[in-house]
Amino acid sequence: MAIKKTTTRKAPAKKSTSSVGISILGGGKNEMRKWEVESAMSTLQRASEIQKNAKLMSDVKKMAAEKAKEFTSIAAGKKF
């Protein structure tokens, strides 16, 4: 006589429609967006400060040129 195996299936978890919930990261989408905007604003302010500093911008341009050469070498398949 064959034995019939039975399996039990769990019902999928129901999604809460309540606006109150606990988040591991804390805050909802609005809070995350606010943080993102504040971070972007801070970044733009720092960029403005860097652009006004002639000596620093000169050094940044030199480093950018060096990096561009490295990337060109990599793209051409050359070892450096």
C-alpha cells in the first residue's frame, strides 16, 4: 500500500495597510528623501567652496589629468 505524503502550505503574510509601522532603518520614504536632499545640498555647497579655492582647483585639475591618462592606458589595453 502506498503512503500518501501531505504537505501543509502557509498562507502568505498579509500586508499591513496601517500607516503606523516599525522600520529597521527608521523613518519612511519622506524621511529618506529629506536626508537625500540635505546630503545633495551639502555636496553642492562643498563643490562651490572647492571651485572658489584656486590652489585646490589647480591640484584637482592636475590629478584629473593624471587619472585620465591612466584610464586611457587601461582602455587601450596597455599596462602601466
